[in-house]
Amino acid sequence: MPTNSGRAPNCLQCSNFRVTWDADYPRSCSVFGIKTRLMPSAEVFAATGLHCPAFELKPGLK
């Protein structure tokens, strides 16, 4: 999947996405080591201006 195609990848479909127990920062990315209230791909875009380069589709998804 091209990561800079105009749309941010869906973190919920990424094998690097994690849900945390921290109610203030419930979403995280294991590649970038970030915890956030937003989707991690939105944080990556805000910091770099590029869509997430580490997106990997979870096995079994199309």
C-alpha cells in the first residue's frame, strides 16, 4: 500500500498499532514508540508532513 497516496493509512488495520491501558493516551505505535489520543498516523503526519512509512497491513486483511 502506498503510504503517501493522499490518505493516511488506517492504524486499526496496521500490525504495529497497539491499544494501551492509559486512558489519557489509549493508542500507540510499536514502531515509533508513541502513545497518543489521536491515531498514531495523524501524529506522524503532523510531525513529518508524510503519511506513515511504517504501515504494515495485518495478516488476513485485504
